Amino acid sequence: MKLLSFFNSSASYRVRIALGLKGIEYQTEGVNIRIGEQQQLAYRRLNPTGLVPTLIDDQGDAHGQSLAIIDWLDRQYPAQPLIPADGAARDKVLEIACVIACDIHPINNMRVLRYLTDELKISETQKNQWYAHWIAQGMGAVEQLLKRSSGRFCVGDTPTLADCCLIPQMANALRMNCDLSSYPRCLAVWEACQGLPAFIAAAPENQTDKIPA
């Protein structure tokens, strides 16, 4: 199995965590999205969106979109499930994951930030204000959701898809110097995850394709 990813991509980070939690061995191939490698024809043939990550399974089939990849992994490798099969826990996991992956991340990812600066010509200060505004909006919602669901992790005491999404989003927010002190439940989950091998191995600073900022 091969994961085509970028070390600092939140979506790639999610899938690396999931693979680690499930104990699945895989190879990593870096795709440098800073210089547009994801737009090359060979990559677009695998993933028409031109986004990372792409997971190539043992049969050579390509899978895109991080949440869809993790759902596929859960069905193919049901040990250590990351999405509960049913009930309230499943609802909570998917709600938290979707707030992060669908509401927070898309409007703060690299291609949006580049459009703001390169095309709309906003300043670096304005870009950072944009980023911080949407982090505050989204993380405030996640903090309230965790009031209803969190134990040691986002939903109860076992890592799930929700944690696979939360940790990369928090890592990006910290990298952008966002103040996360208003989200104590999120920070508690962050601390719980930092000691787990799957999260350590998946961290951007531990990737073979890491490049300077």
C-alpha cells in the first residue's frame, strides 16, 4: 500500500494517523503541493481533484479524499474501528469530523490562502486574520461538541475519526500562531494524543518528505 501525500497537509496527516492506529504498513511518496506537483498529469490521472492524499491499495486502485479513505480503511480493516458502527457514538464522531474537515479546513487550506494573497492581493496580516477568524468559529463549535462526547479522546476513551481530524487541525492552527487557550477540551485531547505512537509517527515533522517552510 502506498500513500501519496504532503508532509504538512492536514488531510494527509489524518490518513497517516488512521493507518497508524490500525497498524497498517504502507510506503509514503511525497507530493510537493507547494510547487504544484499535485497538478501534474500523472498525479491527476490517479486523483482527478489534484489534491492530496491519494491511497494506492494492494490491488493498485487509487482512493482520494481523506474521510472516504478512512471509511474505506475501516471497512477493509475492521480491527480497531475508527467510525463506530452505529448509535450515538457514530453520530458524534461523524459530526465532529465533518465540522473540521468540511467547515474549518477547506477555507483555510493552502490553495485558498494563496488565492487570497496572489489573486485578491490581501496583505499577510489580513490573511492571518482570515485564518484566525475561521479557526475561532470552528474550534469554538468543536469545543462545545466535546462537552457532550469527550472522554480521554473526542468521543469516549478510544481514538476515532474525530481525533484523526482534530489533531492535524490543531497542529495547523498552532503553526499559524492561533491562540487555542479558549478550547480546554480540545487541548486535553491534543495532550492525550501526543503520547500515542500512531500520532507521533504521523506528525509532519516526522515525515521523510519534510521540507523547510
